[in-house]
Amino acid sequence: METRFQDLAKQFTVMNPKNHGERTAYNFAFGALHAFARAKELGFPEIRPERGTSKQRTEEVRRIAANMSNCSSIAESGPWLAGFYYNDVLLRCDVCYEHLVRYWTGNRKNVPADVLIQKAKASRFKEIKLLKPWLKIRKQVNILKHRYWEFPDGPRRVLPSQAFEIVSSLVRAVEWSLKNRARRVKRKMVTP
């Protein structure tokens, strides 16, 4: 495993989430880091996919599905699985950032990420620079969810080198949040 992943993982060993909101952010952030380490371990490339990659992945999925149906085993390696984990990194980062900001602001309304960041800025979350990478990852995730025609060979507007910086910022944001929990504006939360 790459040292950079080990270094970030060490930070989780000393964090101490105390409540549901903190544990949710902590768990999603570590999930993003773990998925990223696995994607890289499986050989996920730094470059954007070439034309025809989608067709190759479809054939790979067909082989994986046949193996799974015949042998009751799941894939443990391959380009498709590496991409699966990489997409998991993007999704987990987006979810974690949103949970973290909603936890800090107490906001449960359906508002865009940039509005939530402004609300965090108005609250006592002083490390706003740690939240800015969310906008980039959010855009990629929304394309992944809603605009399949934009990535016929894989959604790669966020390269792994950029994603690592985003994951690093997310880990720092969670760490800062836990260390500064006393600053958080506590609002009466009404559970629907």
C-alpha cells in the first residue's frame, strides 16, 4: 500500500467521534480512503479512459457475472473492480462532505452544495478551505448520477491525483470538526 494512504489512515486511529453526526462523517471519510487505496491497489490508472473502454468493461462484467453465477464467487481484481472502487471514492466523498456540513449547520433543507458551504461559513466552521473541494467532487458525482451520455468511456473529470487531494481535505475537515466540536452551533434537531 502506498505510504500516503497509510499516513491518512493513521489520522483515523487518533480521531474520537462522540455522536451520530460525527461518527457518520468519520465512517464515510474512512470508507472513501479505503476505497481509494483499494482502487489504486487494483491498478486504477491516473489517465483518462480511452475510447472503447466502456465496451471492454461490459465484456469484463459479463465474465465476472458468469463466474459469479457458476462458482458463487466474486471478483477480486481487474479494471472493472478498480473503477468500481474509484467511483465509490467519489460517491463517499460527496456524501461525507454533505453530512459534515449539514451536521455543522443543522440544515436539513434541500439546497445546493455552495449554499451549504456559505451556511457553514456563517456558522462556526472556520476551515472553509477544507470544504471547497466538495464542489468539484459534487459536480463529478452529479454527472455520474444524472448525465450518462457525458462519460461513454468512464467519468474522469476528477483524476486520481485530484481525488487524493480531495480525500486529504475531507480527512482534515473531519479531523478539524472533531477537534472543534465545542464550536458547533447546536440547534434543536427535529427528526422527521
